[in-house]
Amino acid sequence: MSARLRLAVFKLASCDGCQLQLLNLEDELLALAERVEIAHFLEATSRILPGPYDIALVEGSVSTPQDAERIRQIRAEAKTLVTIGACATAGGVQALRNWADSADWQRRVYPEPGWLALLPTSTPVADHVAVDYEIHGCPIDRGQLVRVLLGALRGATPDLPGHSVCIECKRSGAVCVLVARGVPCMGPVTRTGCGALCPAHGRDCYACFGPMEQPNAAALARRFAELGEDRRSVQRRFRGITGWDPLFRAVSERAEDER
């Protein structure tokens, strides 16, 4: 019997939701356990085995000097590094502070801001080290996680979808909230993975999975303006869960310049 794949799961600045998707695999996790050895996963076990690791899953953005040093150490110990979730791939919700006056909000929020050790910005892992694969989402899709792990076991490159949420709406028969109701929706420029959960319930997409491949984000921003959204509202739609992604950031900062 061949040696099992050594898997490590790490957390930076995040909510732990994407790590929990690994535990939520349930039956699939039992099958994977026969081929995968969990060497480091504090969400599931206190047992820690030293590196090197065949594959490391990293959740969370780099927000502190400690995060920056830690991700370099993880990269050095991992044969394959996979970032999981919006925080690790696009900076996450915490990247909203990147557009704020850091010193000002620290004074307003914390009684002793001098105790904080923060980087000026909250950024994705790929801004600091080389990343082999990215699994997008908030949280990630369990099916995509399984595909990446199975690919690692087979020595194959995982084929993850890059098309828009609109395709999922078409497949499921969900009524387009943008066309039918005139509701601004990020679905046309957002990567699929959620199964069009929000549009299926009559809600607009919040871009949890970040930009699709080659999105025409500027055109969608213009459409939002035609629907009556002011520049500030358009900016907020692009500065959400994945707003620090360069493709969305460019649109939101253009709206800032036009104010």
C-alpha cells in the first residue's frame, strides 16, 4: 500500500468557515482518510506532526506581521499550497479596512491601539508567497474541495469552474433578478460555486466567489448606474466579500475617483 498523502490545514485571519467545509465532507472525509493523513489541523485534532507536507490548505488573509512570517514558513514546508476561501484568495471582508484610515479606526475601536500589531492592509496569500491552486468562496464549495484533494492524490491538476453564476441560474431555471426585476446583481461577473443560492431565492448575488474568468465588471457597473444606483452604491457592491481582488478593486476605485 502506497504512503498516504500528508495534509496540513492552517488558519490566518478568518472565521474558520472554510476549514469547517473539510469536516462537513462527512462520508467523503471517511473515504479520504484511507488515502490522506491529517498531519496538522487544529480545528479537528490537537495532534500536530511536523512538515514537510504534501499539500497545505490555508484559510485567511495576511493581516499581521505574524501572518506574513507564518505563511512563508508554511510555503517552505508545503509541496503544494492551496488557498481556500475569499479571505485567502481576495483579502476577505477584513480587506474593507484597506480603504480606511488605519490609525483612525484603531483609535475609535480599541482602548489601547498601541497593543495592536497589524499590517497596513489585509491581503490575499498570493501577495506574499507562490500559490499553486485557489478555491474561491465564502465559504468554499465542498465539491470543489474534493476535486482538489482527489487531483492531488492522482497527481492531476484540478479543473475548477471559472464561468459566472448566471450559468447556474440558467441551469436551475432561476429567474434572473437583474433582467426580470431590475435588481442590481453581481452574478454576471461572479465565479460560480454556490449553486446560485441567492438568485434561486429571489436575492441578488453578493459576489462571494469573486470574479469569474475575464469579467466585464465595468459594463456591469454602468448597468447598475442605469438602474438608478449612485456611485457610492455601485462602489459598495464591488467592495464586498471579495472587493480587494484587482478586477473588482479597479471598478470600485474608479467610482471613488468619479465622486
